[in-house]
Amino acid sequence: MAFRQLSFELGARDPNLAEEICFELGATSVTYVDAHDDPVLEPLPGEFRLWPTTRLRALFPESIDPQEVVRGLTETLGIAAGGVQTERIEDRVWEREWLRDFHAMRFGQRLWICPHHEQVTEAGAVIVRMDPGLAFGTGTHPTTALCLEWLDGHIVDGQRVIDFGCGSGVLGIAAVKLGAAAAHCFDIDPQALTATRENAKANDVQSRVSAYEVAGGLPAGVDVLVSNILSGPLCELAPTFGSLVRDGGSIVLAGLLEHEAADVTDAYGAWFDIRPFEVREGWSGLAGKRKTHALRT
């Protein structure tokens, strides 16, 4: 069986309405990608924040006439016919595809993200079992890699960690496997919370990994807060993060492009001494310490 993928730029359109229309027109799945062709996964709490050039991709059975879909999108969303791209996609055995393409990856000196079908025999390896599937982060994206490498080099036994915008839970799970006493993971996406819980169970750390659907339930006074989300939400969340991290505690931020680092750094200046620690493929990672006696909200 083959499919047809139709994609178009969302612009200022309501993504929820666009997604609903696509399903009404017969789509079997809908995803969003940014200008770098990476999945868009992390909105602000309570709303859907978009990259300026976010595209919606919808997969339709080949039996559905793509011209009918284009007409439907034009009538309901005002998208010009020339603004919709179509592509025929052959069906494949997707499990075989990722088994072939996804391999164990090392981050830092000892941390490995490893699918279930591979083994790591290196002495002292700390292994996080993470299959791609529906998981929203396995370390292949530069921002996730930056966070994982920071965790490998900085986590101290017994620390409490918040993974804000947890996706697959990979950062929180990695933290506890590296020695953290507890990881508190938050996301507004129910699928992300389900993935986090299932991945924690698969790694036998479910007793130390908690998944929260309401940010207000997160504990204060934690030792480390890591957040791999977009720059807009990061800036707006600075006071919240300042209230959650103890004096002298660490913060790690990713998900921002290199040219956005200055704005994010400025947003956190009242609470944290923070600066870039690495740039990779145009993405910047920031890290720093919470100031003693800084304002708490």
C-alpha cells in the first residue's frame, strides 16, 4: 500500500483547525515540522507555539484524490493550490527501517542511548534503553544530544532533577540512571507522558521517575532543571524556572537557535548566571547556576 503526503505552511492559521480539516478530508496522520525539517513537539503550556515557517504534513491513503484534498484545504483554510506540496510515499516495514538506521549512541564519557536490539559491552557504560517508535527524543537531534552530554558530565548522586517538556522522558531517565535520586518530568502532551512512563518502566526506573501533566505539581528546590523546548516558551518560563531551582542549583536549556541565545540569556539574568556552553549545527545549549537570594516568584 502506498500513501500520498500533502504538506503546506501553516503561517498564522490555527493548527488545531488545520489538523481537524485534514482528518475530515481523510488523513491517517498529521505531523508538524519546522524550518530544519525537525518535528515541532514543544508548545507553551496551554497553547501551540509555532516556528515562523512551520509546515503541516498529512498522510492520506493513495485511494484519496489529492486534488480533492487540495480543493478542500483551499475552501476551508484559504490555502492557495500552489501552496500545497504532494508526494507519493511507498509503504515500508517501518520497524525494519529503524532497526537498520537507529543504533546505540554515546553521549559524553559513559552515557549510551541504546535500542533494544543492540548491546553495549563497554565497561562502566550507563545505558538508557530507548527505541524510536512514538518516543519524542532519542538523542539524534542536536539539542537533545547537548542536554545528554551535559547530564553525563554533571549529574551528582542523589540529586533531584526536573525535565520540563519531557517528550520521551529521555533526559529524566538518563539523569536517574546517572545517579539522580528522582526525576520529575512535565509535558502538556498526553502521548509524551505515556511515552515517559513506558520508557521509565522499560529502564526499570519507574519508582524514581514521575510524570506530571500540570506544571504546578512540580516540586521546588530541585538541584537541576533541564528543558529542551523552544526559545519563546523558555523566555516566558524564566520566573517559573527561577522558583523551582534551589540557590546554587543548575539549569540547562536547549531547543534554541544560536541567534536566540542572547535573548534567552537576558530573560534568565534576574535568576541565573547562565551562558552558552556549546553550539551544534546552529543550535545552542545554555547552562548556569541559580543566584543566591535571587527573587522568587
